[in-house]
Amino acid sequence: MRILLLGSGGREHALAWRISQSPRCTALFIAPGNAGTKELGQHFSFGVTDFEAIRACCVDQSIDMVVVGPEEPLVKGLVEYLRAEPLLKSLSIIGPGQEGAALEGSKAFAKAFLQRHGIPTASYREFTKENYQEGLAYLQNHTLPIVLKADGLAAGKGVLICNSHKEALEGFEEMIQSAKFGEAGKKVVVEEFLQGIEISVFVLTDGKNYVLLPEAKDYKRIGEGDSGLNTGGMGAVSPVPFVDGTLWNKIKTRVVEPTIIGLQKDSISYCGFIFIGFMIVKDEPFVIEYNCRMGDPETEVVMPRLQTDLVELLAAAAAGELKNQSIKTDPRTACTVVAVSGGYPEDYKKGFPIQGLDQLPASSLVFHMGTQQKGEQIVTNGGRVLAVTAFGNSISEAAAAARTIQDAIQFEGKYYRSDIGFEFK
């Protein structure tokens, strides 16, 4: 198969790494990619929302399958755009159409879906300028903490956890009246706060059947001990020690299966990944979010643990034949530790040379998140720069191995959390 992978982050590097190992992949094209993916396939420079360039590439390169890494092109209708091209009738696309992508693109849509299909989630209300005063009154009487979510895509920054009514009212005003998150915050979802432990579960579905990939837990805060500002993710571990057979059964029967059935009941065509973010509250699973793609940095621990041919799974999903597939998983623990630019997640500088990558053992798993090739030099090109994944017989062992590799790589202002997986050690 000739495969086009869209995206430029660590998630896409991990997907490219696994796809390129499949005997079913005869050619891999990546757009726009990064300095790490350049050795895995041919690069194109167009962006993930340049629909015309994507269409032209699929036609010119006789692409058999498009794998969409990030959510934005899906939310904006890439699938529908490509499906409208007569020359691409046989093209397989891994990623849902706009309605399926709305599970991530609209928090209100997702909450209504959850409620409609009886899937456990936090109680909520939604507000806009039209019922703004009602929203103020609702917030003033809400129990603390209060969770405010911008309805649309806000680059991972549209969620506020407010510990006082004053903070909640100010955040609400900034979202709706001051357009803090632009169009994404024109509608605000106000949620009950759930106290528990977050985990991420990854489903690959053809719309009727599904397989479950290895679960993961990521670490969002910038500082040790889960302190400081939220980030896109500072590391991840898989498997998650407390996810036993009983909890897995609850996740499958109460959430995953009702989600797939709900898509069918709502006549939503869906081929691709569903990332389900859970809060586990007293051993009970509650959905806090859906994403219409894999997570980052979770993909960097999930793909290394996946022993089943990924292209075989994707082809089965595209053909509606996932019921014939099963998953094989490496029993060892994987841990990824993310190195970021100084100042991240606030202001940071780019363009610093990265040293040490060419000195690492060949077996090292280093996934590029924000890098760029400048001549012979690889330089930083983002807030999150590199994710190093390592295996071990325990989280402590895997995390120590990942840190050892990270310590061999240097760039100006580099920082990483040394305590990923700390609560399980």
C-alpha cells in the first residue's frame, strides 16, 4: 500500500515508525513531517489543512490510504473533501468525517452524545451570549471546583478548573464576552468537577466493530509532582497499573460499546481512532473527553507496545472487517519522557541546535515532536521537542531508562520532568 500520513508531531513520528515496519506498506509519504520522520518516508511540505494539495498528492502519487494524525483537518471536513474527488473513489481514509470529528470539535456535541446514549460523564450545562446572565447565576450557585470548557478546538488550552466562584465568573466572562479563545469559546460548557485519576483509552473502529489498543496515562503539568501550568503532555506510561480486568470490563461495557452503538444509532459514519479520556472515580469510569485521533504523547508509548501489524489493522478498519482482528501487546512497561524548550508552555524560543542524537544506541526510541532539519543540523522547532520512550519490567525501570537517553541529548534551555510515573513507583 502507498500511504500518506498527515502531521508533524511526536504522534505522527510514532505512527510513521510503526507503519514503515509493515510489509504491507510499499511507500510512505509524510506531510509536512519533521526532522525525525524524514528517514521513514518521503516528505511533502504542504500543511494538514491544505486540502487541495492533499487531494493532488493522493492523485499524483496513487495513494491507497490516508492516515490523518491531528484533529483539525478532520473537524474542517477533509474526509468529505477527498470523498468528493471522482479519482479517489478507492482511497481508504483513517479518520472520521465532520460529524464524527465533532466528538472532539464540539464539547457540547460530545456531552449531548454521552447523555443521549447513557454513557457516564460529569453533569453539565452549556451557555452562550444569548443565555449569559443565566450562566452567571448558575456559576454563582455551583459547587466548587467548577470546570469551564470552550466548546471548540482551542489548542488544548480551552479548559479552566476554577477553585472559587470569582475565578469561574471571570473565566466565563473572558471566554464569552472577551473572546479569549476566539470562536472556540463562543459556547462554554460548565461541568461538574470529578476527583480521580485520569487514563486514556484508544479505540480503532470501522464504525461497527472495534479493537482496543493499549491504555496509557499521560502527565499534563509542567512541574514535578503534577504542579504548575498545563501542557500538551510531559510524558506517559503504559500499561496503567490499576487498570485490571474488572475496570477494563466496565470501560468496555459502559463506555466503548455504547459509544460504537451510539454512532450507529445516530447514523454517524466513523472509520478511525477514538481517544477516550477517562476520570476513574472510586473505581468507576467517567468520560471527560473524546478525541477523534490518537493522543500525544500517549501514541509514543502505545505504538511501541503494539505488536500487531498497524497497517493490517488500518486496512481492516477501512474495509469494515475489524471483527476479524485481534491485538497483540508487548507485556513490558513503556514510559516516554518529553523534553521541552525553556519557557514552555508560555513563551519560548526556537532554532537551537540539538546535540547527541547521532551518538545514541540504535535501539533508542526517540520521537521528534518539534524539530526541523536545517542543512546538516537538527534544531528545535516547538515547545515540546523530543519524546524518549524506553521499556522496563516496571514503571520505575522504564522511566529510568528513558531519562538516561534524555540526558545524552542536549539543546539550549532543555527541560524534562524526572518524575513521570511517580505515583506508581
